[in-house]
Amino acid sequence: MVLLLFVDLDPDLAALRPLGGFFVLRTVGEAPRPLPTLAAAYGPPAPAAQGDPLAFRVRKVANALRAPELRIAASVAQQGLAARLWSVTLGCAALYGRIPDLDPGLLRWDPDGSAPDNLWLARVRPLPADPAAVADAVLHGHLEPLTAALRSRHRVAEGLLWGNAASALAGAARELGRWARANGRTDTAEAARTLTAELFTHPLLAGTGTFTATAFRRRSCCLYYRVPGGGVCGDCCFTRAPRSSPRAPSG
């Protein structure tokens, strides 16, 4: 795959701002207070006295949704963070032809923030934007350790979490493509679509669902239908919320 633009990453990643909140990545100097890195969030659970950012986030989401189980909140929290990571990476790949180094030790995260998740990058270091580099940055750098952390703490199936990751990728690509077409950037839309299609061939995503140029249908359920007032998502394996089964298929 060849991206059409090759532009140096500017320190503020200003080209992402018109795309909306899921795509914006701030610099660490803008953080309102000292924040944990995502590396810390993916690590072993911290003692209560020190604070555990991942546990805090899951409980915050659970309270906001009135979720009857923490595993539901863990699923929703994971998909929200995955959407942010994919959006930033796809946006940079399509608009710059480069991606920033998203090493978890460089990314600070506000677990008490609202959606979309608040992220700050310590410094902008350009990397290639080919599918292998993007997979290393997002799948291996973030979603694998995040999946492991959530599975060790909550009864969340691995297939469900990788389905969430795939759904988040498809959603980010859809939003980027919509913006690009609305602004006459057909090259950007095509670059994003091509990169996304290649990412869906990665072994961690290949079995999660069916991706086409216009839609994605996953083979698992994120469990959102189990929150009060919740329903099934547009790409869910269900066409309507189950009634009889206490648990959704999870992968």
C-alpha cells in the first residue's frame, strides 16, 4: 500500500483538529494535571492507595451506564480507548503519510475524563504509516496489553475484546472517509479505506467479522444491550437484543 501524502508531522498534529474529538491528540504540556501513562494503566493492578487508572476508568463507565456487571463496563471502556487510538493513527496515516510514535510510555491518559478519552502525547516522533507499523503501534503496542489487563481482572472473553477492537477500527475508518469525501479529499478516503482493509487481514482482526468497502459486521457482541436502556449496535452479530439468554456470545 502507498499513501498519497508524505508531510512532516507538526508538533501539534494540527491537521487532525478538523476531524473531530476522536481524532485530536494533544501534547502533554496541555494536560491539566499529572496523569498516568497508558503503560501504567496496562500494568499490574496498583494498590488502592496509589490509584489504579484502569480500575478507576471501568468503575466510572459502570456508574455512568448503570451497568449491572463490571465486565460490561470493561468492554465499553476498552472499545472507547481503541476508537481513540485507531482514529489518531488512521488520521495521521491518511493526512500526513506518517504516524506518531504512540508508545504507551509516551501517552498520558485521563481515566476520569469524559468520552472520547483524553490523551496527551509527550513528544511527536514520526514513524512509517505502512500496515505493519500501524499494527505494531496500535494492536501490539496497546490493544494486546489492554486486552490482557482486562481479561485478568474481569470475565471478558478475548473474542469480544478483539471484536471491539475491529469495530472501533471500522468506525474510525468510516468517520475519516465521511470527512474526506465531504471535503473533496477522495485521495484521503481511498488511503484510509485501503489501509483499513489491510489491517483487517492481521491475524488478531481477521476472524472478528466481515469488512467491506461500505460496512462491517462483527461476529461478537460488546454487551451494550445489557445496560439499562441499551440496545444492539449497528455492527452487532445480533439484529435485536436477546431476551432469553443471560449472556451474549463473546467470540
